[in-house]
Amino acid sequence: MLLLYAFVGLSTYNSGSQEPLVVVDGIQSSMSVIDAMDPYEIESINLLKDASATAVYGVKGANGVIIVTTKRGRTGAPKVNATYNFGMSELATQMELLNSYEYALFRNEAIRNDNDPSKFGMLFSESGFHNELWKFKNNRDYTPEEVEAMNLTPEQKQALLNSPALYYTSHNYFKEAFGGIAPQNQVNLNVSGGSEKTRYFTSVGYMNQGGSFTNTKYGGADINSKYQRYNFRSNFDFDLTDNTNLTLDLSAISSKIGGIMGGETNDETSEGSRRKGMLVHILSNPPYAGPGIVNGKLVYDFVGGMNPLAGKGGTGYSVLSALLTRPYLTTYNTNLNINLKLKHKLNYLLEGLSVSGTFSYNDTYTKGVRRERTVPTYVATRNPNNPSEILFFDGKLKPTNVTDNYSQYKWRRLYFELATNYEQTFGKHGFTALLLANGQKTHDPGLEYAVPAGLMGLAARATYDYDHRYLLEANMGYNGTENFAPGKRFGFFPAFSLGWVVSNEKFIPENNIVTYLKIRGSYGEVGNDQVGGRRFLYQPSTWGYGFEGYKNQDMGAGGYYFGNTNGSTRDPFYMGAWENRVGNPNVTWERAKKSNLGVELNMFKDKLTIVADLFREKRDNILWSRGTVPGIVGSDLPAVNIGKVSNSGYEAQVHWADKIGSFTYGVGFNVSYAKNKIDFRDEPNNPYPWMNETGYSIGQYKGFLTNGFYNTWEEVMQLPYSRFDGNKVQPGDLRYVDVNGDGVIDEKDRVPIGYSNLPRYSFGANLNLGYKGFGLAVLFTGTAQGSMPIDYYMRSPFEQGKGAAFKYQYEGRWTPEKIQKGIKPTYPRASLRTEDNINGKASDFWLQSTDHIRLKNVELSYLFEKTQWLQKNGITSIKLSVSGNNLYTWSNMIAGYDPEQQDSSDAAKGYLYPMMRTYSAGLNIQF
């Protein structure tokens, strides 16, 4: 999500084509590689956004380019840099769940509000001999009256009165699961230096992160999440002759990731599924579901017939039971990369002329090991002859089951590049030119048909400047991809830019107020070949037959099935031929037309710097399925390049830096604004314009408008009829607005609400202070005009009759007493019904604003350098630092949500791993 913020906006609604291109040391890479790189081996990261900068990347540059440059050696004696960081992470925000006593009150109120006789048996007793509310409140399984009536000795009665509850417990499963401290360690050692002929930079790094689960080592299970990573890099520069230079870069990343498996989606190894495996049990169980570990034993069930809460969600199977008994997956990842570049200067032919050749080999290997190690689990009950004693049964262990090659994946990429470069200055005239040809082949068994993927192209760039005042640049990319049909594979992408350094004009004399002023503009076209869908969308794979088609449900999706009276389904016993999805021979890349106008201003001896840009992008050829084809066609037609989106906005950065004696300070602020609009998306003729996607932002939420609650039965009877949930409306329910005025609340009243899931504004502020050896750095980040819905478990309490409930629901619920007292409720009436009831419909009531300001990072450091002791021991400097990350967030979102995760449906459902707050201490020594 932060990546999309950096590239200010989204210009396509095709989810397969939203990521920018990643380039590491001139070679295409991926976001996963950047995420796994050691930060101490990175020299710089630059973002290319305008068309002039990205046109040379052709069909890969439409979404912008991230340029990562790693460190290199310099001539001189070896320099050794050693760094160690230790940190601890904890939850930055917690879900605020009800305890058992509050839950029972809330649930009783919900049952009475619903007035469903079939649920009356689920009420908790609130008084009398078996007062269950008293039991929850006091953490006891028996009331004093019940104990007194038992045939026990006085000692046994007293022991039972003092015995904590086994059944009527109260747990905050979220805190119990994630309440631990997650340690992390990071070490890096790098050496750089070289002679006039040879230069080198070598870096070795190690990182270890633990998880925040508690009680995870019961029975030797150790299910806590783990992450270990080793990084190695060596960059060499060899001057073979005065005109020939050889560059050799070697890098390797090896990581091990461990965590419980999910199973909540089709792929239980996926990261999203694993997160769900951690959180779904928390959100789908009441706080008394099970006691967890009792007397050192893990309880997973109660003895049948002895559980007083059996029909009310008290199963004995706690969240801890679910986590400790899930399979554990360890994933091993290895990434190897070799870059070789040979450059030769042709000054003996033409001054400033050079040629170069580059070869790159990248290899990735991933293996998953599944371990299912059983732990001793028990069935528990109270001794009927002496209830103060708890009896445990079972506890048997099964053999540990390990699947070594549970998943395996191999991938490699070859890249070739030849380039000619020219650079020369003639008096006041400066000129550069570049002509480059490249190609790559990717071998990926996961690709369709396991056929290697190819890409090739040409790129050219020419620049001219006159007297450092007038700047001109022209770029061209001509690229081909095998994703498209012959005749459609190559595309031409031109771009140009103009610049005027006004401060270098003679009519502006040298002064200390305006020290630099530049105005620039660019226009160009870039492409995107990652259009989603099948790999060879142009191929007309029309027919299939027999059992193969029956097994592969996707192969025949949408076509007609012969051999069956119902052509829309297969006959599993007498399978005939089936008609497959047709191809689209005209499929091609998305094309983006980008324009940019910017200004750069330095003032007051460069103490104040200002950079501002206006941008606009028109994206067309977005691949999407037609929405106006009737079902009578009998087959799913292929996706076509018909979508259009526009995106425009601005960026601005302001920074001031100065020095007063030994005190230095700097303060900066940046803001960006981007708003996109779907200009065309093939849609059926809807009766009202607000039912269309066209004309609104990508990801625009839609739902019902609400106007408070129904407060009386008179209001219920007078307002529009609802077609949802059988019009079972009563006081305390949401009051929807009849937008089209037809007297009925239905799907025609769903309108755009709030903003999209990508905030329009993103901003940041930083402060840097220095005094002698002390340093303080503070970073704030934030966003505005973004939305995210409250969904699923986070919206409706008592999911499936027994799910969790939240404080915001209980404390804000509608009651007649609040209305009489003039207290404004913030949540509908209590109800045991699911999210599909009238209150659970998507509406502006459930839409949260993701606007926030976050204290992202604070670092305090002290630098020791140039002291006698350091010089005596051969040490250049020592730096000590302490820092905090994600320290505090100002937001109106419900506790447990994180505003930076709003682009995921899993985030809305509460499935994402909680945001962590990290405290770190670091030591850096340079020799």
C-alpha cells in the first residue's frame, strides 16, 4: 500500500497490472527481492514516475519504476563497517473484545430483541439458584447457593468456592494469543576499498525475527512465527585496461519462514490463509469457548453431558487449542543472482563513445516443509463426587508427521543487454546519446504450459543542453512480449521533456535569495504488458474432451457441455466434448499517456528547497470482460482491451536546513494528491447512473445511505418497505434512504459512499536535529480521503450464534433508554442474527475513514568520532542509537484496524496480522 502512495495514484482497475517495475543495478527484479535485501547494502532508491524517465522501459514502465542501486567500492584502504541492532515488538493496537460477563448481558439483550422463541433456551440466567451472570462475573462454576446445597464436606465446599471456573471462564483470546514480545536481531558486516585497478564492496548480513504468540511451546510444539534471513553481496569493479572495465556483482539471499498453516482458503500455505488461521478462531468464538491450559494440561474438549454451556458456545475448544494443534509450515527460500557487465571506451575512434554488454542470471528456489506434531490434549470435567477437583482424560500422542517436500518451486531468469553510449561537450553545448538492445527469458514451471516467457526490446535516449540553461531530452522504447499474438507483440513508446534553468539566465543576477530555479515539463507514452488473465489470451483453445475436462474445472468454464441435456454443466458419468473459452487475437498491452509539469526552487543559499509537480495520465487498452454480452451467447467471451482510466494530481516537497553554531536542524514536509476516474468500463444499461462503475474512482465503495435509526414502531410503519431479510424491521435498526423514491429499499438504492480504498492524499513530515555528537530524527506519515468498511466478524457480534463481540458494539448499541435520555447511539440494537440481516448491509454506517497521522519513527543517536581512544584503537567512529517504530497513530478507526492496510479485503475482515510497535537499540562501528 505504501508503494502505491509513493506513485501517487492508480491508473488501472486490472489488479494484475498495478505493481511498478523494479530494477536493481540495472536488472529487472521484484518487490519480494527488495523486501529481502539487507538495507546496509543499498546505496540509494529512486522512483521514476514521469513518461520521459520511464519510456525506455517500454511495456514495463506504465506503473512507474523503482531503481535500486547497491553500494560499490572506492579506491583506498579497506573500510570495515559493523552494525548490530536488537529490537522488541509488541502490538501497536488491540482488538477490544467483551469479557464473558459483558458478553452474556449483550447476548441476552440480543435474544430478547429478536423475540425468537427458538432462541429463548440460549438465554443466560440472570438471577436465582443457577445465576450464570454471577458465575461469569466472579469466575466460578457454581453459585454459593449451589455449593451449599451439595453433599460435600466443609473443606470440600470451601475448596469449591475458591476454585476458579473451568466452564464459566473469561478470556481475551486476542491478548492471550498475541500478547507476547517478539524479539528481533540484525547484524551486518561490510568491507569496501580497492586499488586504482580493482575496487570491491562485500557485505554479509543476518536477520532474525520472532513471533508474538504466547504459550507457544506447550508440549514441544513451538508454533511461534519465525523469520531468519542471510544476505550476501560482493560487487567488484576491474579496470582491465585504460579503456576496458569489468563489473561483477554476486548476491545471495537465503531465508527461512515458519508459521502455522491456515486452511481458511484453498491454499493453506498462502500468507493470507496463515493469518486467517491465527485470527479466525479469535473472532468466531465467545470469550468462554474453552479454558486453554489448565493445571499444565491443554484442554480441547469437555466431557459430554457435563458441560453447562454446550448449547451456548462453550465447546472447550479454545483459541489456544486451535493454534497449538495446527500444522506448521517452514518455507525455505533461496535467491542467487550474478550480474556481469563489460564496458569499453572507444575514445580512440570518437571521444565520448563507449559500448557495453551485460549478462545477468537469477535463480530462485523455494521448498516448504510441513510438520504436524501432536501435543498432549485432554478432555476435562469436574469430579461429580468432589467438584473442586478437575479430572483429565485422553492425553495420548500420535507420531509426528513431517512432509519434507510439501511444496517446491524453481525459477530462473536470463537477461542480456548490449548498449552504445555517447557523451560529449562542445563549448556551451552538451550532448548524450544511448542506444540499447535487451532481451530476457524466464523459466518458470508455474507458467501456463511450462513454456519459458520471453521479452525483448530496443531503447534510445538523447539529451541536449545549452549553457546549462535549456534542456531537451527525447526517449524511445520499442519492446516485444510473447504475451500477445504475432503482429501485436511490439509497441513503440516515445517521450520527450523540456527544461529551463531560469536562475542561470543573465537577466537574473547572482543573489542569495533565489539560488536555483528550474521549470520542466514532459510528455510520453509507456506500456504495461502485465494485463492479467491467462498467459496466452490470444490463443483460441476451443475444445476439450472427456475426464481431463471434468478434472480441470477452469478449462471449460463458460462454454457449452455436450452429452448432457443441460449444457451448462458436465455429466460426470457420460462426459462428452465441451466448448472452451475462445481466444482474443487482438489482445495487447495497456497504454499510458503521461504529462508532467514541475518546478524546482532553491532559496536563501539553498537552505530552502521546494519541488512541485502537476501530473496527468490517461490509461487505455485496459483488459476487461464485456458486461453487455447477453447470456444467450452460451460462452464466456474473452477479455478485451476496452477499459479507460484517467489519473491526475500533484506532488510537493518543502525542506529547510540550517546551522547555528554547533546546532544543525532540518525540517521537511511533503504532500501528494491523486484522484482517478474510470472513464469507460463496459457495463449493462443500469436504470440509474449511480449503479455504474464508469465515472467513479477505482475501488469506490457502494452501499446504502443511512439516516440514523428507527426509534419507534410508528417510524417503522411509515417508512419505505425493505426487501431485505423479509422486511423484519424494528426499532433500533438502521434507517436506509430511499434514494430513487420508489417506496422500496432495494439494490437500486445502493450509491457511491465515502472514498475508494486508495487515499487521495498522502503526506509526511520529518525533523532532524543535531548537536555535536547527538542526533534526533523524527518522521510522521499520514493519509486523507480514504475509506475502508467494517466487515464480517468486526461488524456483527455473535457470528453464527457464538462469535466474538466488541466493546464498540456493546457500549454504542441502540436501546430505548438511550433514546429517552437523549443519548445518541452509535451502533444498532443488539441482535443474534447474522450480518445478512437488515443492519448488516453495506452502507455508509459501516464505512470507516482511514484518515490518520502516524508517528512512524523516532531515532536518538550519539556519534563518537575523532577521539584519542578511537584513533589509538584504529576505530574511525562508534554510533549508538535507540529508536521506535509505529509509536502512535491518531485515527478514528475501530481498535484493531490499521489504516495502512485498507487495500485488502482481509484487512476489512480483521484477518491481517496486527500492526506491531517496535523498540530498537543499535551499535555501529567503523574501522
